[in-house]
Amino acid sequence: MSKSLNFIYDDRFIAEGAVANIVGTRPYGSIVFKRKTLFEHVQVCLKSVNASVKIYHIKNDADFHSAVEEITHSESPLYYSPSYIVPNID
């Protein structure tokens, strides 16, 4: 059996305060750092996982409900990450 993982990247969170003053009011996943969006950095990190990863990029409530409906029927483990949590991308 091959290893698989469901990954929910919840990008419904909008930058606020000091972050918004620098990058503007936008979802965290669309913030560009080192020529890639933060979501693209997450995708790169997930490629290093020793498993097949199904990524659900959640941009609104409808996306979230669709993902939950699909994942409910999956036997693969689920990992949830809000977009304001950023992997180490040094």
C-alpha cells in the first residue's frame, strides 16, 4: 500500500496589522517571498514528504466544505495548516 496524505492549506486568512502595512491586504498564501508565493513554498516543502500528498488549497468556505466532503470518504491521514503558519524557507 502506498502512503498518502490529505493536506488542507487554509488560505482564508487575510494579512492584517503590521504584515498588511508591508504586503497589503491579501491572503497569506499569495504573499511573495523570494520570488514565490507562500503557498508555492508550502508545495515545495510537501514534495519532500515520503508520501503522495493531495493538497486542498482553501480560498473560501465553499472550498472548505468541498474538501471536507471529499476527505470524509478518504482513509488517508489529514493535516490541516492555516496559511499564516509558514514553513522554514531559508
